[in-house]
Amino acid sequence: MPTFTIVAGARPNFMKIAPIIHVFQSQQKAGLVVHYRLVHTGQHYDRKMSGDFFDQLNIPEPHANLGGGGGTQAEQTAAIMIAFEKELLENRPDLVIVVGDVTSTLACSIAAKKLQIDVAHVEGGIRSGDLSMPEEINRMVTDSITDHFFTTSEIANYNLRKAGFSEDKIHFVGNTMIDTLLAQMPFFKKPEGQTFENLQTGNYFVMTMHRPANVDQEQSLKAMIDAILEGTGGLPIFFPVHPRTAKNLQNLGIEDPNLHLCEPLGYLEFNYLVKNAKGVITDSGGVTEEASVMNVPCLTLRDNTERPETVNLGTNVLVGTDPKKLKPYLDKIMKGDWKKYQGIPLWDGKTAKRIVDILVKSYS
Ligand code: UDP
């Protein structure tokens, strides 16, 4: 009987693991013997960044919670590695499945491989080439010890081939984040509260920002928000604030009648906002994928992306981190003059099934 341990730690992981767990559950219901353990590393631990996603995405209670949140990158990596090693010694699986590019992805893949346990990386092979982002380091280290790469794009396959990984390890399967998006779309719901009462479809913007390059320097954060307010023609801007950004934003004390700050939203509420927005302004990778599939114009406040397909085939444009660059793009969105989503191969809602089929075959 194959046994798998699947790891999740931070917000962008939960939407990536949910469909895989649902396939495990339906296989178990159908009488197939697949044993899995879900391990939450505790990297994100508050309700708004973790618990709500379990409820909304029907993810079952984790079998273990490692409580590895807080501290610096190294402290967090170390705490998660120590706790995950213990978990693996007590419950040794055939394979550990990690997703995405967060600290937990890196820490758990290293702990597993050092115990000679195979590692599968869902969303393997993507690269921005930007080593100033901790996520890029997490991707490179994880991929260097991965046994099964489950990739979202041909570009990821190319990156892996170029790095010398053998073809039989690379499985081009699509995007589990989009499995979740397509499955949950009928359940998207308007966020509650006065802020959202007068929401008009197609007549507002959504923004998110949490990358150090954009939010750690208060004055550059202010300059970017000012440029957004100036370029969006008086339309409301809804900005669910990531905990990483909250303190600096508070210090700046920006107040504008068109800027509506709120706590991080649940998945169903956030994607309701995105789906009905005139445009999205973000530095999140996952949001560029979701906005593309929902055919909503998307401006990325970064100089590079590990998801070039969102630019080539999706609705995403790389604006960079200079606020002066924003205006022409916002003008185009305001005029309704934007490229359309052209479809990205295998982002079809069936990725998790492909992954589980491959894994069950390999380990039965
Ligand atoms: N998201 C959410 N609520 C919010 C902001 C984002 O549910 O208030 C979701 C979003 O739909 C996407 C994921 O969180 O699925 C992206 O996470 P994040 O931006 O933290 O990570 P990144 O994609 O940048 O790694």
C-alpha cells in the first residue's frame, strides 16, 4: 500500500494541496488503498492566513501540526526541519509531496531526502532567476533533490531539462491552483461588510502587495500607492493587507477615500473580488495565474516572473517596481484595451488527478 505525506505550510500552499487531497479521498472512497498523512508545518498559523482556507476549501484537519511559525527565515527553516524529521521517523512514508516555493517546501524536502525518502515537488521547475527572492532559493534547493517534478508549464520542463534532470522525472501535468480556482468558482461570494456594500462589477481595482522589494521601504510603498491612486481615475481600490505589509502601511497612515484597506480575505471572497474587478495590481505569483484564467487585466509590480506563461498567454504584464511605470498600463486598462486570456495548456481543472494517478502507479 503506497503511503504519502503531503506538506502545507503557508497561504499559497493550501489551494495547491486541496485538490490532491480530494483525489486521495475519492480514491479511498472508491476502495483503492492509498494512505496519506497531511502535515501542516504551522508556518502560517492565524485564521486569516490558514484556518479559513481549510474550511472554505474542504481540507480535512491535518494529521500533524508542527508549530513551526515565526522567527527569521533560518529559524523557521530549522524549526520545521527538526519537527518534520521527527514526524517522518514516527510515520515513515514512501514519498513526501511538497508544493510551491515557501520555507516549508524547502525545509521538508531537505528533511525527507536526508532520511532517504523520495520527494515530489508540485510546481517544480519554475524560475525567476532572481536570487534576491527567498522563494527562488526555495525552488532551486527543493528541485535539486526532487525525484518527481510535477510541472505547470513547458517552460518549467525546459528549465529542468536544461539543468540536466532526466525526462522520466518530469511530469507535465498542469496547475493544481487552477484546479481549485475552477472547482470553487461557483461558490465565490461577495465579501461582507460596509467596505464592500457598494461594489460595482467592473468598476474597481484589487491590489495585493507583500514582497520585501515593494513593502519593506515605507517611502517606496507610499510612492507606489500614490501612483496607483493617481492612475485609477477615482475608482475604488480594495487592498486586503498581508500581515507582512500591515505594519509599514500603518506607520504611513495613508488615508484616501478611494483606498479601502482590509484584513486578508477568505479565498472565496478574494477571488470574487478579482473576478469582478476592472483590474488587479499585485506582486503575488499565484494571483497572476488566477487573474489570467479569469481574464482579468493584471499588473505585476515586479521586474521578473517565474510564471512567464501568465504574460505570454495570460492577462499579466510585468510593470516593475518603479511607480512611474504604472500610468500607461493603468490608462490602457481604464480604456478597456487589454489582451485576452488565450488558454494555458493543461490548466484545465484535472491536474491533481494526473498527479495522483502517476504517484499511485509509481508506488504500488
Ligand atoms: N488570497 C486570498 N486572500 C487574500 C489574498 C490572496 O485568498 O486576501 C489567495 C489568492 O487567491 C491566491 C493566494 O492567496 O490563491 C496567493 O497567495 P500569496 O499572494 O500569499 O502567495 P504567492 O502567490 O505570492 O506565493
